[in-house]
Amino acid sequence: LNRRLAEFGTTIFAEMSALALRTGAINLGQGFPDTDGPEEVREAAVRALRDGRGNQYPPGPGIPELRTAITEHQQRFYGLGFDPDTEVLVTAGATEAIAATMLALLEPGDEVIAFEPYYDSYAASIAMAGGKRVPLTLRAPDFRPDLDALRDAVTDRTRLLLLNSPHNPTGMVLTREELTAIAELAVERDLIVVTDEVYEHLVFDGEHIPLISLPGMRERTVSISSAGKTFSFTGWKVGWVTAAAPLLTAVRTAKQFLTYVSAGPFQFAVAEALRLPDDYYSAFRADLGAKRDLLAGGLADAGFEVHRPQGTYFITTDVAALGEKDALAFCRALPERCGVVAVPNSVFYDDPEAGRSQVRFAFCKQESVLREAVTRLGRL
Ligand code: PMP
Ligand code: GLN
């Protein structure tokens, strides 16, 4: 393993899902739903396969039907106009979009500011591109960003801000005021902002505001999202980038040599998914909102300190309230102790103390599964 990747081992998601399989525990670790997305979207994938649409290399930037559906989605939900030919790119999930963006935009030694705890691929993608990550810690209980610290963190070497809202793992959702301050800073210091918006349709308190919609940001924002979370098909790995043509072209150049294209038939199905009526999106959010309340209540009853999320399908807790000090050790022992798997947030921080006793639970599971998990955790 080269020096750039030396610090990265097996991802925590793989470790904890393997532990769940081995022990038969309820998996509230890795964020994937235990119920697949809409039947008609699955049927659309089957139809595409059967009719021979997308079984051979689809166009590099993504099939035109999907790129158009992405622009319609951006218009419908945010009033944003994009050109499907020059401002939209289909990727192999948001993960590839993040990696391609880093590889396309960073020079060796460029600094990337990201809030920690961060989704684990950020650090690795920055490292693979030869960049330097500059973490800014979000602190419990509410995980609001410290905007003065952000301003101070910008140096002459800062190339990118990498934002994620709604934020995994904390559930924090950036407000219009915070986004406005970030946009002003980006314009002032001539920064590009990469926004990971994969949980855009999972905001329970407040609203999702794409940073690219704010003044001065249209030309300097790379927006990333994915079908995995919104439509409950995390295994399909269909994601996308929307950005002004010069930025999009750069990301597309890198993407060409990572995967060239992502799986064809799923692209046809996701194009249909994006066109689902508003009812789909609101029912999805309402369902997960109720599950947030169920799990948050259950965890609090079981003695966890609960940091109630405003968005995403994760709840961050603190197990210090249970007399536990170390989240990783706690999570490794949890299946044996009570038959539940969770993820330690501590691995998403560079500052080892900041998230030492934080543990994340996913609630994208059937209600009965969540109830059983809560019962088991109550026995701790
Ligand atoms: N960003 C965040 C914040 C995530 O939680 C995830 C996990 N779904 C991803 C990106 C990766 O998404 P995908 O599965 O589409 O690659
Ligand atoms: N995004 C999901 C999570 O945070 C899992 C992604 C992965 O397994 N890489 O749990």
C-alpha cells in the first residue's frame, strides 16, 4: 500500500456488517434500508435489462434519459436549471463522484476543508488525489459548524470546501444563514465548494437548500447526489454531479478513467424513479421521520444520550451516559452483549478525543426491527 493510503484499513462499514452477519445481530450499523425501493422502479430495471437497453456500454456521461431526469428533478425541487449535456454527469454512486471531483480539481498539497466527523471516503479520496485534509470539528450536542473557525482555516493553499448536508453521521442540516456565510466566504476567498447532498430528501426539521442556489455559487459549486438513499437502492450505485460546465468537464475527465460508465439498465430505472410524484418523496420522508422518533425515544429510554438528528437516517448517541468510554470497543462488543450492531463515530474524526464515545445507529429499517433492537438495547 502506498504512503497516501497507508493510514486506511478496512472501512468500518465492512467491519461492522461482517460482524452483524457473523453474529446474526440486528444491523443498525451500515446505512442501507432493509426494504428495497419501489416495485415500479425495480420493474423499470428489469424491463431495461430485458429490452436490451443499457446492456452494452452506455454513453460516458450517463444516458440522456437520466441526465434529463436529473435536470427536471433539480428544477422541480429547487428551481435550478442545468443543461443535461454539459452540466450533468452520472457516476457510480456518490462515492465515485467524490473521488472523481478530488482527482479532477486538486493539485498535490492543496488543502480541502471538511467538517468532521466525516463520511469515511472523504479522507481517502482527498489522500488519493494527493490533497491535504483540514478537518473542522462539529461538536455535540448540536453539531453546528463554527463559522469563525471555518474562516480562520482558509489559507492560500485551500482549494476546496467539502460540505455534507444533511450530515452523516450527526444528522445536522445547514441553515440558510450558515449556507449564506459559507457562500460569502467561498466568493471572497475564491474557493470551490463540493456539496454532498445524498440525504437531500431526508430532512425532518428545516429544509434542504442546495448551496449552488445561493448568490455567487452557481459557477463554483459541485453538487453531488445519489439514488441509493432517496430510492432505497444502495446496491445500484447510481449517483450524479451537477455543476457549471467547466467544473463538470473537469470531473467528467477524471470519471472517464475510473469507471468510464456505471451500469446501464439501472440508469433507465433511476430516470423513472426521479420522476415519481411528490407523494413518493413526502411519504418516504414521513416514514423515516416516524422511525427517527421511534429509535430516538427507544435509545433515550435505554440510557443513551441522544443527539436528535434533523435529517439523514442516522442517530448519533453518546455512550458515556452508559458509563462507556470507547465507542469502537463498545460497538465491537455490542452484538455479543445484546444482538445489535452500530457504528462508532470515533473513526470519522481526526481528533481522537472529539468523538471518543459517540455511537451511530441507522433507522432505515422496518418498524418491527427497530422495536426489537430497542428492546434488546434496553437490556444493556
Ligand atoms: N456520502 C454520504 C454522506 C454517504 O452517507 C454515502 C453513503 N451512501 C455516500 C456519500 C455514498 O453514496 P453512494 O452509495 O451513492 O456511493
Ligand atoms: N453511507 C453508508 C453509511 O454511512 C454506507 C456506505 C458504505 O458502506 N460505504 O453507513
